[in-house]
Amino acid sequence: MVLIPARMSEAEEQRWVNVMLDKLAAQESKRALGDAELAERARRLSEQYFGGRARPASVRWVTNQNTRWGSCTPAEGSIRLSHRLQGMPEYVVDYVLLHELAHLLVPGHGPRFWELLTAYPRTERARGYLEGVVAAERLPHVPGARGESPAG
Ligand SMILES: [Zn+2]
């Protein structure tokens, strides 16, 4: 059973259900990537979606980043991903990686930036997932939001 607060709209509800399903899927394949694997993954994503044009000098996990899922410093070619993404579905991690890779090509979040991201078919779903995570963390007494069992 997945409990949903009565005040959620239908869209929020669907989003929440997706988050819970994704969490279950993530638990099945829970295995944190190391920094080397993360860099290799970024290389492959760049190859697949951006024709290899985005070439980060470094890609790594950081634990001091709690307000952003990912960040990058284009001048240095460095990409940092929040450790909070660890354990989330692969497509979500891939989206954040692609997002930061795209910033190596296009700064800011203008139309050209999102045009790059449309190459990745799960952009919208990943964004919804991350919004759901944030929303869940703000809701008290929601199963799963603070590491409780999602099954009731
Ligand atoms: Zn961005």
C-alpha cells in the first residue's frame, strides 16, 4: 500500500507513485558507482547524446553539496554530483550527469540548453523524480520519505 496525503493533486499523486516505484527499483539494483565508473559513464553519455562533444576533465561524487544535485565548473571541466543521488535509479543519475555535461557546452538554462537535453528520452521523468524527492522530504509523515519502509 502506498499512502498518499489527501491534499495531493492527481498529478502529484502519480508523480509520487512513480517515485515509490523507482525507489523500489533502486533498492533492487543498489550499487554506488565509484568516481572512475562515474567518469566512464559520463564519457559514454556524452558519446551517445552529445556526439562526444562534452569532455569533462573530472567527474566525482561530493558529500558537501546538499542544495544541488549536480554542479560543474566549465572553466575547469569539472563535474560534481551530490552523494544524495547514490541509490537513485540509474536514469536519474544519468540525467544529472547529462545536465552537467550539457553545461560544458551551453551555460545557463536557456532554450539551447534544454534542446540538448531533449536528446535524452528520460529527461522529463528524471526531473519529475527529483521534484518528487524534494517534495517528499518536505512532507512529514510520508512513508519512504525518511528511509521508512514504503510498504504499509
Ligand atoms: Zn543546470
